[in-house]
Amino acid sequence: MANVVPVDDFATGEWYPGYKPEHFDMPWIVDPASPFKPGDEQGFWFLDFHWSRGLTPLAATLWSGDGYCWGTQHAAESLPLPPGRGVSARFAGTHLYGSALPETDPHEVGARANRIATNLPHFLQNYRSIWEGGRDELENTWQYFRGVDFAGTPDLTDLLVKGRRYHKRAMEIHFGVMYPMLANFLGFYGACADMGINPNEIGKFLQGEDTKIMETDREVYRLAMRARAAGLSDVFDTHEPHELRAALGREPGAGPWLTEFDDFLQVYGWRAEATCDVGVPSWIEDNTIPLGLIKTFLKKDDEHDFEAAARNAMAEREEAIENARTGLTREEQAVFDAGLQSNQEANFPWWQDDHNYYIDLKVMLPLRWGCQELARRENADHKDDMLYLFWPELMDVVSGRKPYQGELKSLVGERRQYFDHWHARRSEMPKVLGTIPEAVEDPILIEIFGLNPGSIKAVQNPDAATQTVMKGVPAAKGTARGIARVLQSSDEMHRLEPGSILVCESTSPSWTPVFGKIAGAACDGGGMLSHAAIVGREYGVPTVTALGVATISIADGDEIEVDGTTGTVTILNKAATTSAATTTPAPTADAPAGVAG
Amino acid sequence: MTAADISEPDAAGEGTTHSCDAVVWIDEVDPRQAIAAGGSKMGRLAELMQSGVQVPQGFAVTVDAYSRHCRESGLDERIDAVIERLGSSPTDAEVESASAEIRQMFRETPVGADLTGRLTEAYEELCLRAVDVNVPVAVRSSATGEDASDASFAGIFDTYLGVSGIERVLDAVRNCWGSLFTGRALAYRLRKGISHHAMPIAVGVIELIHARASGVAFSVHPVTGKSDRIVVETSWGWGEAIVQGLVDPDHVEIGKADGRVLKYDVAHKRIVSAFDFAVGAVTEIDMPAKLADRRVLDEEQVGAIASAVRSIEEHYGYPVDVEWVIGRHRRAGDPVCIVQTRPVTVTAAPEEATPATYDPVALAQKYLFSGKPIPGR
């Protein structure tokens, strides 16, 4: 029997000040994005962990429109997914909820099954040229934007339109590759499980392939060791991340290191701290995150041996494959070997990390640069003010049809307040809304978002705040005990100490470096193939995902145990309420580095 | 030296076994008549022996012997009277009470002098062949009729292991006859409208193999029906504790194509079927602690079992399960002894069979788009 969580509180017709429905006038295929509206309780909506800060007007509309309602729905139609039509989006305040769109008509499902029977093999046979072709196309466009002189371009209209098209095209490529790769991987996964292979071993078969994200981590770590060698450890130790750039500038002898750091940024620093969010800066725009990472690496005395970790990952992979094959009949080995080869060629867990470097972390940057240049020209109070406009308003301003000063400027002020109001409410947002099923079928929701029957049940537990033992997906094996740091977003990563246990809604590539220092991780969302699961395995950090309510049940400062082998998280000692209150920064008092504003 | 020289000189020729013979020997009966005369259990042993599989020595007390006993002793009329009294829709309690009454009649009705003579003669011949005095035997019910191989009848009829001496053998034979009238069997026939006359029972008397280890083996996976593997379950001592589900056995899976052991799960085995010399029978006792967690079979023994199962399946041309015994005196390289075999009724659901190739479309359809959770989640 389905439980219904009403959406009435959020379907008020009110949204960002000055919002009009036509602000969402964007392409969609099955269902368009919007704020919650009456009747939405018939769907099943989950709080999307990718945007735990909330989204500005421009970020909200462009991502939900061009990303989810175009990108996923387009890919779900073209592969197609027989019973699924992609993802749609709704907003409760600034917070995005997603929902999988089902195809229920049996005839349509059958017709779509016939189409995927042609298209999936074609994709797998041509995987390399399809993915690399798409990636190179995006890199070419990226190089084009790198060569553009935004300040010297008289009319920015064309650049803004092109910047949006770049993002939209990136999402076609992203989901066009992701869906068939995931289908192939999960088919292999199911076959392995049916052949009696321990499901917890299956992820290992495809691990140990280097990614651009892991390469970035090694470079950050190398810079930390260079800083130590250059005698800069004290500077890092005595300054907060946001003070470090200035402090290093004042430090005699830090010059050569800063040059190295800037060279590093030119290669690896074109990455934002969130997935496809025009509202957050890149490492180049704001050095706080990479300098904060270096600071925490310096706190650890023992050196992390990336090469040894990589060798271990490969050795573990070969051992896992050998162990699995030993228990299979000759007939099963033939299926396993062919499936493994197919998945090694089109390696979904690898792609799931690597593609972020080319797509998720940077495709919003050209649009952001254009908005910031426009803000400069319009004498806006803040360089990010244009991100509080909706797309039609932005077009009006850039084309000179409407002045920014006056009505729009005051709206931006009100919208900033609205953003901050909802940013502070993030931890109270319901994890799910609408008609909650006992189980969902969409593989992306299960394997990436972690919406399995257990977590769906967990988020409906009225006693979530007082429970001390919770079960999730055993994502990376091993047991760890430590002090919990409950983080709302990667803006708070600097609060993690070596040995901390990370507790958060979910992680994305911007979190990867912290796995070099944390002892364990516990996440509300995320399945076997989520970022935290994949990186937890690569780094050997005990990780449990899909707990549903870890950020509600666990308070900052609690002593907890993460058992990544059984998928259990236990609160051993509750933190004194006073100490928890002082270690959790009030969101409005200290604007997190990544939040526009 | 053959049994034919002593017991039935004129029955040795192929196809000449008389339907009225009270006893047929496993190694002498024409396999084409073996099931009709000796019941399905004994008949299959005869077939196996003829096809070169190692089986124990022994003979069947035929269905004719049973029918003649019932007819000549007056049991037939008394049984029919009890069953008639039951009517067509008796209560469970009435069926049980009728069953107890009939089985009591079998125990109290002595075997006629003629048949006693034939059985004594055959038992003495078995002792001679085994070079033993009062050789311990297994006395097994061996039912006939179309329904006899029905899964409903699995384990329904009596088996006595370790019976020694002609008096005890005769008692065991009469008990086996009576087990044609257990409550379950009676109820089954009433429900199906089958007369007990349509499925007379034979009884096997076979040399008891002194078991070091025993077990069952399936030429397909007994649950999933997957035909690419052989599944073996085993424990120390005789197989009764396994067949009756009294012990959690070691579980072994073997690839059929190449004979590789795919997995060997050692169980904690609490009960063992062992020979009790005081009682003169195999009974179930607590497993000695030092044996409980020890792995029962080595690679060579697993290979010998798998080899026997493969050749039995090839002989019949359909999947089989078998009961096997490894005797105390078996040496590496010797075949294992097969004491029972029958067809496996489980067949693989098409979606559970191991796919022939890696087909990403079919797998995605099966695991992602079927609306069922991915296994192992």
C-alpha cells in the first residue's frame, strides 16, 4: 500500500519573487520542469542530492530544463529504455526533486524493446567512437570558449546562447552514453548475481582504471608534498582555506610554489564544485577548495601512496575475477568472459567518474563567464547577480531590451534572500514527496540514487531522528569508527579531519580528494554505482550508501561506526548537544565558499 | 558360480524369467522385465548394473510374491474390507486408523512356507556371494505402477538398513509390504481413485555397503534445474539422515563439462546414520564432534561420483538423481556404489537456464526492464 506525502506545502503557486511560468519555457519531451503543482502527489519525487545548496533561478531552470527534461528524456527515447522515459523535475523552494517517468503501455513497451534490441548492440560495438566522438566534440567547443575574449565581445547575446547550447548538447551526449552503458553493466551485474557471484565482488571486476578525476587527486597530493618540501606547512596550518591564497602571497619564498599551483589549475582547475550548476565557481575562480584540500593533506603525517593504491586495486580486481571464474561452469565462464570483456571495453564505473572532468564539472562555466561579464557591464552589486535572473530576463538585459538597474536589480535582491531562506532549510526538506512506492524499477534510481526498498522505507521512518542503528547498501568493505562530520555540501569539506567519518546526502567528484583522509563514509543516497561507492572502493574507505536518513539520524560530533561489509551504521556515542551546535556553522552567518553570493 | 545355478536354473536365459518367480536377482533379470517384476527401484538397479554401473548385489522379492502372499494368506479380503469400510471420503483420522489396522495385519500374518523357503534360499545365496554369515542387508520397498515414480511417493515407503539374519529379513519384508498402506499412500490412492491392486509392491534385499560416506547426487541443479552442473550432498555414514533431511549435508557443485569442483560448502553435520550392532540396524545418532565440521569428500571421490552420475544420465537420456555410497574398502580409482536412481522431475525454467552467450539486450530486458529486482539486491 503506497504512502502519500502531500506536496501541498510546496505547490502554492509561489516561487522565486517575480517568477512566471514562462520562465520554464524550455524544450522537453515527456514532462516539463516546474515548481511543484497540485496533482504532483501522484508521482514519486525524491530530493536530488546533486544540488544540496539549492539552485539559483538560472541554474534551476537551465539544469532542470536542458539537463533532466531534455537530456534524460531525449536519451530515454532514442535508446530507448523500454519501460522508462527519463527524469522530470520539480522545485520545492530552491530544492530540486526528481522523478522517473514510466512507460506503462504494453504495446509501447514492446515496440521500445524491439528498438533497444537493435540500438544497444550497435552502441556497444561502436562504444569507443561514440563516446570519444562526443567527448572530443565537447572538448572542441570548450577550446572555442577558452579562446573567446568575453570582455572584448561587444554583444554577449550570442555567447550566452552558445554557452547554453553547449550545456544542452553536453547533456544529450552524457545521457546518450550513460543509459546504454548502464544497461549493459546492469545486465552483466544481474547475470553475475544469478550465476552465484557475490554481488559485492562485481564492482571489483571493473576497478583499477585510471580516470581524469583520480589524476587530479594525485596532482593535488603532489602539490601538498611540494608545499611541505618548500617549508609552507605552517602557512597552511595557521590559515583557513579562504585566507590561504592571500597568506601564501605574503609568504616570502612561496612564489615558485604558487606558480606551480597556478600551472596545475590551468590544467585541472576548470572544474566547478558541483554538477552542472552555473551558480558555483570553478577552482580557478575560487582557490578555496584546492587550497583547503592541500591543507588537509598536509595534516596527515603518513604519505598516501597512490601508486600502491592503484596496484592494490588492480591486484584485487584480478583476484576477484579469478575467484568468480573458479566457481562457474564452463558454459557460465563463456558468458562471464564475454560480459566482462564487453564491460571492460565500455567500462561504466570508470566512465561514471571520468566523464565528470569533460562534462559535469565544466560545461556550465562559459555561461557563467558570460553572466559575470554582463554583471560587470551592468554595474551589478555582485558578479553573480545575473545568475538570479531567469533566462528570458537575461536575454532582455543582454540585448538591451530591458535595463538591469531598477526592477530586475531589486528582484535579484529579493531572490538572494529567497535562496538563503531555502538554503537554511535544506536539512528539513522531505527526502521524498508524493506517492511513495515500495520499490522502484528504474536502474538509475536504484544503482545511482540508491532508491532501493530499504532506503525508501528508511526515509518514511518517523523516528529517524532518534534511531541509532541503520542499514544501507554495503558499498565499500571494511569497518571504521570515528567522529561524524555531517556536511550539507562540499562547501564544508574543510571541516573533515583525517580520521573523520563523512556523513552527507551524497558525494560527487568534487568530494573525491577527501576520501584520501576520511576513515569512513555514510550517505543518505547512492547505490552500488554511485560516486561514493566507486571512490570508497578505490580508496579502501569503508562506505555505506542508501541509508536514507543518515544526515537526520546522525548529529555532527557523534561517534559512529561504519561497517561497509554488512551495510550497517551505528551511533556509538551521541555528541553533547552544545558541542554539536558550535561545530556546525550557521549557514547564513558564514556564506559557504561555493554558494553564489 | 551364479545364483541361477542354485535358485532358478531355468530362469537364467534372456527373456525367460517367469512371471510367477518369487525372487529375481539384480544381475540376472532381463532389464526389460526388471521393473515389472522388481518394482521401479530394483528394476533400475538391474538396468544400471547391465549398463556397467557399480551397484550392490541383491535380489528383489517380486510383486508376484507379494500378490501371492496376500491372496493365499487371506490378507486381500481383510484389506478390502477395511478399505470398503472407509468409503470414498474418510477423515484423516479414519485413514490413519485404517492404515494402522492394515499394517498390523501384515506384521501378524506369517509368510507361507513356500515363500519362506525361497527367501531363505536367496538370502543364503547372498551371504555366500558376500562371503559373510548373516550378511547385513538393506531391505527397501520398491513400488510399481505408473504413480510409483511420482514425486508424491518419494520416501513414503519403508526402508530398513542393516537387517541381519533371515528372521529379521522376513520381518522387514513384511513391514515393507505393509508400508504400501501408510496413511499418505492410502489417502493418495483414494484421492486418485487407484486400487492398491493396481500398484503391488516389490521389496529389494541388497547387500549393505559398509558406508564411509554416502549421499545424493543430481545431474542437474535440483532447485534451478540448471543442466550445466552436477550437485552432490553428502555426509558421513549411511545416507538415511540426508534423505530424511535429518542432517545439513556438505554441498558440492561440479561443472558437468569439465568435472571441475565449482564449490564445496562444508556443513556442520549434527546427526549420522550409523550401524548399531546392539540393535542390528542402521540408526541415527549424534555425529562425533571431530567429524561434524570435517569435509567429507576429497577431489578424487567427487570425481568418481560425478563420473557415475554422468554415465547414468547418459544411459537414461534424461536428468537423474542418485543415492550413492562410498564403502569402507573403496580405493582411489574404484567406482562408487549406486544404491538408487530415479528421474529428476525439476526442469529449468527458461529464464533460469544458463544463457548460451552474453546477450546484453536479453540480459538488460531480464534484469532491468522486467520490473523485478536485480538478484542479489
